[in-house]
Amino acid sequence: WPDRDTARRLLGAVACQPSDKVVVIHPERGDAARDVFSVDFMQRITLPDLFVLRPDEFAAVAIDHRRGLLYIGSREGTLLALDQESGAVVWERIFDAAISSTPVIVDLPGDGETHEAALLLVGTDNGDLHAVDLETRESRWSYETSGKIREAPIVSEGVVYFVNSRDQVFALELRTGQWRWQYEQEFQADFTVYGKAGLVFVPVLDDTLGEPGILLTGFDGGRVVALGAGSGEALWVQSVAPPEGGDFIDCDTTPLVDLERREVIVAGMATGVYAMSLEDGSVRWTYPIRGVGALAWGPGGEIVGTSSLRGVFALQRDGTHLWRTQVDVGVLSAPVVAFDTVFVTHSESGLLAFDAPTGRFLAQIRPGSGMSSVPVYDPISDRFYATTNRGLLLALRIERSFGPRQPPPPAATLR
């Protein structure tokens, strides 16, 4: 039997595999229709398992332009480094659990005795965060937790912050992986929706706060929390769950921060979109819509969201409705915006593209197995990366669509 890399190449070359058939659909041309993407390359990252009825691939690509590589994990527990131009496997490393997260590349400056290095932070489904040295490809350190790590960690001033599926937030030393602090909410024992809010870090220059920054995230019990980045103490807590409680009350959206309006924007799965004061968490406005799992900034500063029940939608920054486009019921990824096009992956339908100003459907890629991975857009190469549930990584060339658009709210420093 061939080794794993040879088997991947052989199986990837089999033309009759139905899961490898990618169909690009453009609707009939009209006022909004346009060509959106073309396929640059396809690379198999997981060996096909015909005995799995409904496989899922959740991991996303990390792009390393300095080394010309792409990093991506798989449900097999394999971390692959791929050539950025061709998608060919350059090296791989096997972990003892599935990788469903987005790796993060971090430069590690020299300290006078060691050379400058770079680390790849990789979270696994068994709750471990690994720091892989990109020169030696060995782990510098790993840290074990009791929940799945599926959201990308963030790094600031030599500290790594990350969350896991058991509503725990951790702060570790970047160089050593040493524990600094952790914060947790009571584990939600009732039914929750798959997904977990990531972290957002807002730097602070006001010394009176006594913190280097603020961390914002949401929890399965429907609470939104602002944490001091230095201490891990809660600065404020606000709930987006219905007053009567119940099942499926999660806040799974990674917060958006609008510094111009000094607002934090999140969504409750059972209630809708909320804008809160960045200072104290008080509610500024709400927009009722159920099933919202992710939010993102649109190309003109609007808020674009995805709902498993209500499809794709957009709001103005004051919460005023702009548009909504219904799609088939399924799990939708966080929206990714390139130029004036909104892209989402769909657990049943594949990759969907919509016109950002109007919400009109533009195009679809049907891979035959749906997509559950987090899509990634690279503005340097104008490429979009997404993985099918049968383990096929697609590198798509994005067609530029120019026009006078306003930038999203700046991610400036909080004062």
C-alpha cells in the first residue's frame, strides 16, 4: 500500500470520484449577474472514506506568503503545508486528534541569543494548542484543555489568547506556553447550536483602566463578556438570551467592534443582532432575527450576517434593515467579503456568492458534498480558499469588481 502522500495524489487523480466533481454555476445574466470566480487548483487533503455517510471538514487555510506556503489541517489529524501556487504537498505532520481550526502564523523575534523564528499555532479537537516551529516543524510547546479548540487564537504583546468549546478563555506566554490566566462561564448543559464565538482584542492606551487591552467574546449561555487582557477579569457581562431561557440560546458570533460608534455587535441565536456600548455593555439597538451564527463587515461598512434559518442578510450600522436573501436550510459559515461580493459556505449546497449592495444571488460551486469549512480570502493573490466536506481544497481566483465603496469601520486603538 502506498504511503499517505502517494495515496492522496493517486486518489486525487481519479476522475470518476463523484466527490471531486466541482460544478461552477452562474445564473442567467441580468443586472446583477457576473462571473465571480474560476478554479486555480484543487488538492485533496483527506483520503476519501466511503464508509462515512456525512463527513465534515471544518479547518481553514493559513496563508504564508513569506515561505510561499498554505497550512491546513484535516479531520484525519494531519497538518499539511502546501505550495501556494500549485497546491502540492511540501511537508506534513500528524497529530493525535482532528484539526478543525484555523492555524495562525506568529513571528517570534530573537532575544539576542537565538535567531528570529516563526511559530504556527494549531488547535485540535482534543483540546490541545500546539506551537509548531516552522523551521524545525517540531512543537515548541503544547497546552492541554478540556474542550475542542476550533477558533483561531490571537496574539498581542507576547501573549496568546484562545477559547475552547467548554466556554473557557485562556492566556498563555507565547514563547513558552506557560499559563497566565483563564476565565470561564458555567458549562451549558442544555442543547446548544454547533459553533463557538471567537475572540476580539481591542488595545487600550488609557492607563487608568489598568489593562493592556480588552478581550470580547460570546458564550453558549447567551452572555457576551468584556475581559481585561492583563488580568482576565470581567469588565462587564451582557446577555443576549431570551429572558425565559431555554435551549439554543447561544451567542456564537465573534464580536464586531465599531470604534467610531464605540459599539460591540453580536447576535443571540434565539433573539437577533445586538449593538452594545463598548464601555459598559448596555444595549444600543436590536434587530430581531433567529439562527444567526456569524457576522462580518461589508465593503461599505454595513453589517453582513448569516442565519441557518433566514439566510444571508445585511444591516446598516444603526441596525436598519438593508436586504435579506433566503437560502436552503443548512449550516452557513461566517461571511467573507471580497470587493463587492459576499461569499459563504453551505453545509449542503457548497459555496455561494451574493452581491453585497443588493443581496442578489450571483454564483454557486457545487462540490457534491457541501462545505462546512471556514472560507478564507487572500487579497494579495485575489484567491479564495475553501474545503469540501469530502476533503478537497479549492483555490479559486476571484474576479475583481471595481466601484467606489466606503471602507468598513477602522480597527483603531480604543482610548
